[in-house]
Amino acid sequence: MSSSTVSEGLRRLLDLAFGLFVWAAHFLIIYVGAAVACVLRLNGLEAVWAVVTLAAAALVVWHGFSRYRRRKDMPDHDFARSVTVGCDAIALVAILWQLFAIAIVPACA
């Protein structure tokens, strides 16, 4: 098994879970950022968290649409496309769900 075959397989596997990685990064940015903001007594950052959330959501939507429209050049393309779009949809719901927490929970209670 050549290294190019392994790297191609790894790239495809990571591409399937791209939305989940964006969700994880967003989760860390929001919650670690909110904790640091509370320690430093920075107030009024809800707009920043909302912008970060919308940017992460836009990135996941872009990835999902681009993978949905990709050419069918692989034998397992339909399966890979379904998994990718499904993971991106789950990640999008999870990312947007955090807007509720930003809107209703005080930052440093």
C-alpha cells in the first residue's frame, strides 16, 4: 500500500467529518472564549459569539453544498456524499443550537 493511497484515504475520511470538526472547533471557541471573557471581566461579547456561530454555520453549509454537487468520479460517491451531507447537517443543527444559549443565558452569571 503506497503512501499516496493512505493519504488519499485519510483525506477522504477527514472530508466526511469536516462539519463535525468545525462543530468541535466552534464549541471550543465559544465556551473557552466565554470563560476567558468572564475571567477578564469582558462584557457585551454576545455579538462576537453570534458572528462566530454564523461564520461556522456558513462554512458547514458551503462544505455540504460543495460536496453535494461534486462530480461522481468515485465508485462509492453516493455513499460518501450522503454521509458527508448528513454529518454536515447534524453539525449545522448543533452549531445553530448554540445561538439559543448565547441569546438566553447571561455570559457571566
